[in-house]
Amino acid sequence: MVKVRFETADGNVIEAEAEAGENLLRVAQNAGMPLEGTCEGQMACSTCHVIVGAGWFGKLPEASEEEEDMLDLAAGVQRTSRLSCQINLTEDLDGLELRIPAESHDMSR
């Protein structure tokens, strides 16, 4: 199991576990994070934007040019921002720390 630690915009910490290979967006949604994922991983939106902990950012595969383009449209982007739909969990990411941007809202709830 891979553990993931989410910090919400109001400072609450939610921990989740998932199998290696699981998509981070689905893990976040199952943990109750306000990530809409409107395009369902097709990189046509930025509603699954997360901020990766600085110590973890370098352990992720590089973002594609398409992902970088979508991040340009996201609110509250930081240097370690990524789209959670583009991250599949691996054993190397056990303990991954993420922050949910204050601008995140799941309009489907």
C-alpha cells in the first residue's frame, strides 16, 4: 500500500492509502478532497491541480508539455504544482505529501 498525505486549504491533514498503480486523482477524490477532475484525466482542464511537497516533487516523472499548458490555466499555481490525474502512485511515492490549493472547489458535490 502507498500512503498519501493531503493538507487541505484550511490546514487539516487527511491521510489515505492506495495500491501502487492507482491514479492520484481517484485517491484524492476517495479521500474527500475537493478535486473535481472535470475532464476525467484527459488534460482538458485543471480542476485536479495539487501542490506537491517540495521534497517529493523531484520523485515524480516530469510533466508533459500538455500538462504544463493546463497548469498555466490553474489558479494558485506554484513551482511544485501538478495535475493529480497525471500521477500514478508507485511504491517510491509512499508517504507522498500534497497540498490542496485554496482555489479548489468540486462543483459536483
